[in-house]
Amino acid sequence: MQRRSAAIVWVVVVVLVMAGGLTGWRWWHQRSPYGPEVLVATATLRLVDQATADAAFDGQQLELSGDGAQVFLGQVAWTPPPQAKPGTMLMIVVLDKRSQLMPGLISATSDRPDRVGAGFDGVLNAVEQQHPWLYGIGAREINGGLHSAGSVVTVSSLDATPVTFSFVLHPARPETPPEFAVASAPAAVDDLMVALISVGPDRQVYWAQRLLH
């Protein structure tokens, strides 16, 4: 009986150790080697004319403004951390706080243009779940499907700072299906939020930081 009790206790101990090890691994895996305070990130955003935006991109703007459209030009800068896990990336998000919608298209560049891109990324769904104040950046369920027409800036190298970005907001069209809805004009700079998101090499969400508004 004593041997049997000892065996049971040993099994329980092993299970607890394994559970504790798994919990510790998950904590370490989800933990960023640095916090947002290390990057000391800053952001600017302003309304400009098309010529100013074109000049910032050496005439390579992807979208031209039209009647009633507004052109926004912004920049996010940070200090590269002393150490970062290989594969770590940053995302720059612009969110209209009135509608919880993102711009449809964003142009982005830096001194390392090959490390900067734009589009939608499925990891934004996890970011939205972990950070409710960023509601609207994830895909939305509409008519039984998941849809997102918004775009964010993705930075695959933490040395690609600063990042300059621009987007155009057009007046909303009532006939636009909800799955294609994006942030629309008219908008003031104060209506828009700019946030920085850190994502790990296994697409784990490290943290999100509000930079503007």
C-alpha cells in the first residue's frame, strides 16, 4: 500500500512539474525581450496636399486623390532595441476612432524599403482580441465570412526606422458593401489613432502601444 501511495505521489509530482514547465515555456515564448519603452517610439500625422505626399515618396505614390479626398502623411520613428529575436516584426496601424475602420491602402517607405510593406495580416485578429482598444483592426464576420478591406504597415526589420507612410481617405459611398468599408473622408487628424504593434517570430503578439490619440 505504501509503495502504491508513493507511486501515485510521484506521478502527481511529475504531472505538476510538466504543467509548470509548460506554463513557464508559454510565458517565456509570449514575452518580448524588450518593452515598448525601450523603443521610445514617436509618431506624426498631418494633412497634406498631393504634391507634398509625392515628394515624400519621390513621386512613387500608389494612390492619387480625387474630389473630396484627403491626403495624410505620417512617420513613425523608434530606437532599435539592443537585442531582438530573429523574425520579430512591427506593425503600424491607423484606425479611424469614429468608425473603427482602417484606411484601404497605405503607401510606406524607409531607408530600407525592402523591409517595409503594407496590407492585411491575419495576426491582427489576435491583436484585437488581446487589446480591445484596437477593435476594428481584425477581420469582421459579415454574411458568414471574414472580411477586412483595411491595410496596415508591416516592418520586417527593426532597423528600418523611421518609416514614412501616406494614405488617402475618400468620401464614403452609401452603396459600398460593408465588407469593403474603409475609413473615409472628411476626417481630422484627431479622429485617427496611430498605434505600434510588436509581433514575435512565431507570430505571437508581444505588445501594442498607442502613439497618437
